[in-house]
Amino acid sequence: MLQYSIQVIVFQLLFWLVYEVSLKRTTFFTYNRWYLLLSFSLALILPLLKFNLFYDWISPERLSVFKAQQILELTAPETKIEASRNSIISKPAFINWWMITYATGVGISAILLSLKLFKLKSLFTKNLKSTEEQFRIIQLPQTKTAFTFFKTIFLGNELSASERDQILVHEKVHAKQLHSLDLLFFEVFKIIFWFNPLVYVYQSKIAMIHEYLADNESVKKTSKSNYFQHLLNANFGSEDLIFSSHFLNNSSLKKRIKMIQKKQSRSLAKLQYLIAIPLTFAMLVFVANVSANTIQNKVSEAISTSKANKNSTVVPTERITENSENLPIDIPFAVVDQIPLFKGCEDVAEADQKKCTVQKISDFVDDKINKNLSEELKNKEMQRIVVQFKISASGNVEAARARAINAGNDREALEMATVKAVEALPQFIPGEHKSEKVNVIYSLPIILNGGAK
């Protein structure tokens, strides 16, 4: 969660900087509105994505160690139950203060939003209503308040007739373009990411764009000088409802007048939005690298665990065996110094030995699986199987286990055929790590295509 949140904040910051430096001063208000909404959302999604095409940058063996271990752990979860119980008993009570702080922030933010919605509901129910075109007009007593929420426009009854007419033109733009939906969108994310300052920044920026959009449409129906006069002479109230669009915000008045007077940006300036494309690609590359590092950490963790088991008296959860100082440790195939070799591959060039071994294992297992399967299973649609086994320090295949993915009723037969195929592998030339013979864990993804070899 922490890593995800940091990535989101960094990505949103980069997108926001592009807006501040290149886009904010343009008069493409609709484009800017969508840029902020999409860039904010994209920054939330990108850290969650996994792209298989980036996995090509990682050694296939390293990737298979990570994926196969995740899949195969589903096959025998019961072997870990007893160890988990012992772990729970031995661990002292632990209070996650970070989670408590986060939950408290979420709770407070949710309460604040609920209070705003409750206040809005009371304004709906306790005041006079009328309709004009497709809009509902709610009259608020003893105030000059003016704001909009979706298709409802709130107007204070102390507004003069000219003020009311001018405000209605402005507020109808907010209502037609559903600006409240944008603001409510950010209100929801202010609950989830209450600690992220950029959520508040984005909401503030898009609220300003809403005013530009409404001003831009309003001045088409009156003179600019007349509209400026209304803005400058206005002294309206404002309900504390951040997700509603207000006619006047004194802090933004100068910016709005300046933007109304500004000459329309040239169409060529739209090319600035293309900056987001290489920026997004760079983020994708970053996410892919993070995924690659995660896999590398998993592999390293597997090595560390194996070394720890060598010197530990704790019984392993997957295989009950007596530990000994002389017992070879388990090393993933992806990182062992000298891989175990399929006999015959020792005669090829050293650089090609791994490729030779991987290919011969794959060919041998595929051939044996097809021999072990019934004709009915051979003619089935494509099947995916992951198998993992150990090539011991003596070169023998041990502890084979398989997992057929989405195989339905055929799962058991496919897994049994795969395990038999692996167990039939001939003796290997043992692998070595730091000049010692070691057990090597090998993971093999298998795809069976309807009887094809």
C-alpha cells in the first residue's frame, strides 16, 4: 500500500507539473478539464498494471520461479497450517499504528463529506422550489448565495433581478456540463487518499477550469464589460460545499477576469498535450522495472530462505526431513552459479549449455505428457500447466508437483500425467553454487495444444 501510494503521488505530481508549465495558460478549457481528470485517474491505475511485454526484459527462468511458486502454493496450502499456528502462538500482539492512522483519516474524511451532503439535503427539502427549462431552482432565504449541484441551481432571494439573470446563465453552464460530477469524484478520493495533497490541488484546479468554462459561455450572451461589472460588484455568500460550483470565489476573481480577456490560444498549441504520451510511457517503464525488481527480490528471498533452512532446526513445511549441516541447500535455477545439465549438453559451448538444457527438458516432458494422456485429453482445447521439481545434488529429479490452470474436471489427470513425465527425466549432471553441489529448483510452464506435440 505504501509503495502504491508513493507511486500514485509521484505520477500525479508529474502530470500536474505538465499542466502547470504548459497547459494552464491556454484557453482550451474543455481539453484541460479532461486532461486533469484523465491524468489523475491514470496515475491511480498505472501502478496496478502488469505488462507481460515488459517481462521479456527479465530472464525467463527468473520469471518462472516467481510465477510458478505463486501458482503451486495453491496446491498444498494444508502443509502450512501447522507452521502458521505455531507462528501465531509465538508472536506477540502487534498494533499497526499506520493502519489505525489511515483508517482514522478515512473515517474523519467520510464524516466531513456526509455532513456536507446532509447540509445539501436540508437545503433541498426546506426551501422553495421551481423549475426553469430542465433545471430545478431552489430559493434560499435571506442570502445572496449562488451555487449549483448537478441540475439544481441554488439562488439567494436577496439577489436583484439583473444579478439573478446573469447568474442563471453562468450556473446553467455548470449544470449542463455536470461540473459537480468532477468535484464529487475528487471528494470520494479525498476520503481514500486523504493524506495525498495532490487530490486537493487537482480539485482546486478543476474547479477553476469550471469557472473558465462557465465564464466563456456567459460572455457570449452579454458584453464582456457588463459581465466584468457583475463580477466586480458582486458580494455573494457561499455555502461550505466544496463539491458544488459557486458563481463567485473572491480568490479566483482576478484570474477569471484575466482569462476572459485573454486571446484565444492557437490550434497549434494543442500539440502540448502530446507531452503526456512520452510521460505515460516513462511511467509504464518505471512500473515494469518495479515489477522486475519484485521478482528479483523474490528470487533473492528464496535463496536466503534456503540458506537459512540449511542452518535451522525448524522442520520445513513442504517436505518433512531431518536437517543436517551436510544437507545440500536448495537454489533456484535462475540464480545458481552452474546449472544442472541435461546429459549431452555438457558437450556444447558453455554459453549455450543453459539453452540446451532448457530445450531438452521441455521436449522430453512434452513428449512424455502426450504419451501419458488419454486420447480424449490429447484432443482437448489448449491446457496450461505449471510444474516445479528439484534436481538434487546427485542429479536425480525429486519433489515434482504440478498445477493445471482452469482445467476443470481434467485437472487431476493432467497434473498426474505431468508429474509422471517429470519423474521420468533422466539423471542430470548436478548443479553447483559457490563450488558446492546443490539442489536446484526448476519451474516449467507447459502449454498443451489439442494433441499437438
